[in-house]
Amino acid sequence: MGAASVARGGGPISSTAVNVHGTVISLLVSRRTGLDPMEIWRGLTTPCYAVFELPSFNLLDIVADIT
């Protein structure tokens, strides 16, 4: 899948995880919310993740620091 790797869960609640670079997270969140991608990117640390509701891609959460 190019720059992303995908994993799908098989439990009672279907979930999908996509592993991408922080730049991609910033651009996707920006496109879906209208927020400034540079502000999003500056706020991320490694590792981090964003949670979207599917199929609408509504942003539910950004977890910028999981340490």
C-alpha cells in the first residue's frame, strides 16, 4: 500500500489501523477539519495517532503523546 501499512481488527467492533508518518496524519486531519496542518504537525510527538469515525472520517481524537 505504498507509504501506509494497514491492519484490520476482527472483533465485534470493526476497526482499521493505518500506520503513516506524522506529515500524513497532519495533512489528513487538516483536510477533514480545516485546521492548519503545520500547527497539527508541530503538536505531534512520536508515537502518536488520530482516531476517525468511519466511513464519515469525522475526527474523534488526536493523541499527540502516548508516553
